[in-house]
Amino acid sequence: MEAKQKKQLDLLTAIEQIVEKAKDSKLSPEFYRKASRYIKYVSDKLNLTKEQSVMLAIFVEFGYYDEDAKLKDMGKYLNCSTAKILRYTKEIDDLEKREILRCCREGRHITYRVPVDVIEAFKHDDNYIPKRYKDITCAELFGVLDDYFGMRKDNELSYDVLNEKIELLFEDNKNLEYVKRIKSLDLTNDEEMLLVLFTHLFVNNHDNYIRYHDLDFLFDCKSQWIHAKYRLNYGDHPILTEKLVEYNNNNGIVDRESFRVSRKAKKELLCEISIPDDNQGYKEMIKHKEIVEKKLFYGSGIQNQIMELTSLLEDGHFQMVRTRMKSSGFRCGFTCLFYGGPGSGKTETVLQLARQTGRDIMQVNISQIKSCWVGESEKNIKALFDEYREIVGRSEKTPILLFNEADAIINKRQEGAERAVDKMENSIQNIILQEMENLDGIMIATTNLAQNMDKAFERRFLYKIKFEKPTLEARMHIWHEMIPALSEDDTKILAEKYEFSGGQIENIARHNAINGILYGEKGNSLEALMSYCDNERLETKQTRKIGF
């Protein structure tokens, strides 16, 4: 009979017997003698001490499913003081480290529970072995981190246990670039854990507006959190000085109460994870080799300024001037404003400057920068300048940052702005002004409405070139360049009769080319060209009066 009972013994049966014999036992030596067979079975099966086996059995009884075990309730069941149970603290802590037991610490209240997956193992009379996550992808690693930080936030993992689990996770996946980069940093344990938390919040919660209350659950010890918070607030925390985490901006002013994972961290630490480009749609990279050569004609005054700027942007001159400016304590960025009426050649001049000096162009899409989400526009513009700095750092020749048709962002700031849209506009302008102060590169802005420009922007543009409608001589050159078949007399007639900009003349030339394709050379007469010119001038078109 005893042999049959011994054969049928399993973990749940042994645990049940321990629980029954423990009632009112005061955990006395007599109890251990009566339950010795069952305690030994659990101990041998799970590789536990006899004290750990007893504590586990009691926790299964009181801390399973939706129930949380309290030491006080266990003391009543065992008919012994809580103080006596506290003598088992080391055994309880060991069960927690083995992940057989979960502990929830909320202030002065401490409760315990046995996880469901542990009970499932016991049902099959199996030892519970915590799962190891070896050779997983970076995305899978962040899935595990999500679980770990979730348990920590629910106070089911102590800071020390969380730390041990993450260290084991990293050790099992040390081939991942994320782990390699984290470990290559000269960070203390607490600093590393905080950085891992920041990246977890960004990747798993899509949170790039992280505040102190998102972080304060991490540490058990209050003094640890106070120390970390102090260093974050004063900007000397290594994750800030290493530019892996940065402050957010509020209305163009640094907000030391909120943080985000930097573009550097996204590129260096999170390179194995697909992260949408912060600036997707905000910019267009124009390669200088792809720019088609085009002759431009200016008045003599503008021509001299353009030649001076072209000479400056030639790489030898640019590097020499930049170095000397920097050594003299001056700002070394070159900021240029091209202003004038539509079609006067501002944008084309930028393109030809880039082509002649071998510089690529990073052209900003201003409409995409202005996100409808509050706070996003400011992040977008800051991220844009961050990316420009990165491109400058890795480029053989400094590229040109082009804000084309920049009227919407360099106009006069709203005084006493109250509407969210006005505040956003002011905030964007404040950020751009600050970035212009710190610029180490080439920025060109074009605008049709210079008279509306804020004075603060006017002061920050080193070069200001006004593009006026071309002179008679320049117009004749443009007509001849656009339509080489024109006679000199016809060119002069058109140039004198129509004070067009280069853009307007180009429109007419295109119209003429299309008609030439459709109708042949007969469509290229002076009469036809003058008809196109009359149609180009909207102010000469007849409008029908309404009502009279």
C-alpha cells in the first residue's frame, strides 16, 4: 500500500499534504517530522531546501490565481507570529529569485503570488525552469523588456531582480548591436538601467515625450531616484552628455521636465529596429551632379554678389574662411537670404550655386514640417537641424540647407500669442533662430515677402541678396537663351514690350515649344509669342463686370 502511495506521489499531492499538516502547526519540529516525506519530495524535485519547500507550499495555497498571499494571513493559518515567518525571509527571497514566487511591494504592503506558469509546470509534475531568451532578434528582446518593465512597474520585481534578469538577457544576446553598443558605454549599473528604460519607452510605448513620472518606478531606493533625477535636471547625466537622450522643446525653450530618445541613439543603439524616419517627407536631398546646367542673367549689382557668394562656397575658400572665423570667435555658419518677386531666379540660383561648387542640397518641405499635432512641429524642425548636422559631419563637402519659399516661417512673430497655431509658429521660429546662431554649415532661405520678415531673422542672415526683375539687357539675354531661333530685332521687341521675370519668360518659352511640336514652325512667329505674353500678364486680361 505504501509503495503504491509513493508511486502516485507528485508535486501537487506533496504540496497539498504539506499545507494540510502545516495548519496550526506553528512550523514546529513535529510538523517537519510528520511532513518530512512530502517536503523531501518537493525539495528533491525542485532543488529547494526544506524551508523553501514549506514556504512554497503555503504560498501556493494563499497566493494563486487572483489571490495575493500576505504574511499576516499565513501566520494565522500556521498559528504562529508574523515575526516567526519573517525568519524565513532569505528562503522567500530565494524563491523570488528563482522566479517561482512573485513579490509585490507597494509602500508598506507586501504580498506574494505563485505565477500561473509555475503551477502549470507543477500540474505536470515538472520542475519550473525560468525561460531563457537566447539568440533572439532585437525586436523580440524589446518584447521581453516590455514584460520585465511591466512586472517592475507592478512591483512584482525588485530593482535588483530586474537588473539581474536584464543582465542575463543581455548576456544571452550579446551578439545584438543594441547590446554591444549599450555595453560599450562607460556607464554605471544605474545609468545603464535608466538608458534601457528610455529606449524601452520609445520602442514599446512609442513615447518620445518622456517625463519624470514615467521613470520614477525604476528604483527601489528613493535616494537612487533623487540622485538620477538631479543629474537629469542639471544636464550632467551621462545619457545626456553622450547625446543619447535629450530635452524636449516647449515654444522654442528647453524643457528640462521632458525628454526624448535622440536621433543619435535611434541610429546607433536601435539600428536593428525599423523606426520611421523622423523627417520622412520633411526634406528632399538634391544631388549636385543631378542639377541641369542653366545660364542665369542678372543686373550687374546682383551678378557681383552672386559671384562673391559662389567664390566663397568653393571648398578651398569656404574651409579657410570657416576656420579663421571660428578661431577669431565669430560664428562660422553662412546664412543667406534671397528675396524678391516670384520668378526672379532665387531658387534656380541656389541650384546653380550647388552645381558649380559641388554641394548637395537638403531642401526643406515646410508644409510637412508644420504638423497638425501640438508639439510635433517643434520636434520636426529640431530633428531636421539634427539630421543636417549629421549629414555635414559625414559629407566631404558641406551641403546647403535650403528653406525654399520660407515666408511662412520667417515672418513677424505674433506678440502675445494665445492661439495654439500662433504659439506653434512662434515656437518654430524660436528654434530656427537658435539653430541659426549655432549653425556650422550653409543655410539659404528664399522669400517673396521680405517686408514681412521678423527683425530677428534679418539680423541673423549674413548675406542678403535682392533679386529684382531683370534689366532690358538681361531680358534680351534670357529671351535669346530660351528661344535661340529668335532674331535680334524680335528679341528686343519682346524685351522692351514685356518687363517679365525670368520665370515668366521660361513659361512662354515652354508654351512656344509645345505649340511648335503640335503645329510646327508656323507656331513660332513673333505674333504668336506676343499672344502668349499677353496671356501671361493676368492684369491685362479682360474681365466681365457682374450685375451691370
